[in-house]
Amino acid sequence: MTDLMASDDVRGAFANQIAYCRANEAPLTARVVEAVLANIDAPGAFVAALRDWPGKPVADALPLRAAGALHALHLSGAEPTLAPLYAQDSAAFADAEALVGTAIARHDAALLPWLDGPPQTNEAGRSASYAAALAWLVAHGLSPRFEGIEIGSSAGINLMMDRYRYVLGGVAMGAAEPAMTIEPAWRGPPPPHASWTIETMRGCDVEPLDLTDAGQLMRLRAYVWPEHRVRFERLERAAQAARERAPDLVRADAAEFVAEALARPQAAGTTRVLMHSIVWQYLGAERQAAITETMEAAGGAATPDRPLAWIALETNRATFQHELTVRHWSGRGREDGAPVMLAHAHAHGAWVEWLGA
């Protein structure tokens, strides 16, 4: 698995994605990706673009761009022959290579634009990890009043986490009258019993999506793995919440957004916290370094009355696991800035394995 994760070979990237999907209870998505790979040497502009991909196909999530394109064909009704496959009919499942090959041939031009940008996998379930990390920070002495900033916010679903309720290992936190309740399967000890509030929450994305726009919402639906029905329900609830009050989301470069946000005055008695999930790999080494430098410089100026924290739910590219880590600074001494891994988590929020840090 590690060798595939490091590979820049397109076929290796597809094989890696197939294994990843199977490991994350997504056999249908695995089968679609497998069928695209089986057709990669066919004629046509779409598969030629896959074969000749100029970037890094693993880091660019190239197989998921292709899977999203096929799913969109199905969801829109543009290719009815895919319906039995997405219904997981056994005969269609066995014949996936032929069905997907036919769909690609018929819709070559329509599929091609789906390769232009990374998948938008905005998922409310990931905010459960944010919520648990906020409770941990409060239990470790930081103010329970948070000023949140998020990068890679996509459509801003997790910017609305103050409107959700969480049940995490039997511990409840969040909104009293929620837009949705998120209760992942919990492994290990419960998180700290610590309440928190979010005073403000701002986010950015290089290509933000609007949940109130029907076309953009369809794009988000296409990137939801079709096996995970609860994710469709969460997406619809998030869209309704956005229609009631839009998240504070802007188009911006992540490194510039972080620098600008940290330069703003911080209210006394609040904890400023940077959060991100499954986005770090897309930023590139230069932006990663710039954000780290900015955070560490701001951390050096943090005080007990104006602490700083950093919550990340990201893929460990060597172990293939999604890790929830935190760093925090409060000017209190040797623990400032030390990274702590709190949990492993499912990529789309189905479960959290708390490590009891």
C-alpha cells in the first residue's frame, strides 16, 4: 500500500483508490473506479486525459474525479444504462467494465470537464472530529469560546458546525436545536465532557461552492460515494441550513487567508483555532510551509487570555490512515505547539477511534 501511495503512475493511483474504497466500505465506488481503469486504453479524450495526466494522480485524487464524473451521469439521468450498476444489481456489477465503457464513449465531451479540479468532498460527518478536538482543548485549559477559521471549506458545510449536535461516545455537545445530529460509531474511551461555543466561524476555498445553487449542489452530490446513504441526507440538511443562513465563506488562497485571519485583533477570552480536513495534500509544499510558519509565529505571541490552536483531520500518506491531530499555544511553557494525535477517523465521518490522549 505504501508503494502505491508514493506512486505517480496513473494505473498505480487507480489501483490504490480501488483498495482504499474497499477498505472504507465502498465496494460500488471501487467497482466504478476499477471499470474506468479497465477502459483507460480505449479511444477518446476523457481516457486520454487520464492516461496522460501531467500532475500527481494520487495527490490530485484523479480516480475520484473520474468516479464523480460517472456518478453525475447517473444522478442526472443522462445515462440510464448506469442505473442498474448504481443499484448494485449483481449482473450489472459483474458487467461494470462494459457499462462504464459505453457511458464514457457516449459522453466523452461531457465527462472531460470533471477532470479540471479536485473532488469537492465536503462532509458534515468530519466535523464530529472537530467537535471532539474542541472539547479536548477546553479540557486542557483553553477558553471554550472559539473563533474558528477553516481552509479548504468547499461549500462551507463544516463552517456551520455550531448548528449541529454531536453524540460522541455517549457525550453530547453542540446545538440544542440542531440542523442535524451527527453520531459516528465511537471506538475507544469517550472524549472529554467539556462544552464549547463558536463565537465566529470563517472559511475559504479556492473554488467555493454555493449550497443554494442547484447545479453546484448536484456537483457535491456526485462526489458523495453512492453506498453511503447517510451522507446524502446530511448534504440535504446542510443545504437547507445554508438557505436559512449562508456560511461565512470567501474565495481565497489558503496561506493568504490564514495570514490575514491571524493578523486580525483577537478578543480577550477567546481561543482562535485553525481547522481543516482532507485538504492538506492539495495545498502543495510551499503553501503548507507558509501556513505552518504563520501559525508557529502567531503561536509564539499567544497568551493564556488569547490562545491559539490548530486542528487537522488529514491523511497520513504513509499509513493510509486519517489522523486527528491538534497543536495549541497559550504561552504557558513546554507544551506549546507540541503536536498531539487524538484519534483515527473514517474519511467521511462514519466512525472515530479515540486514542485517549
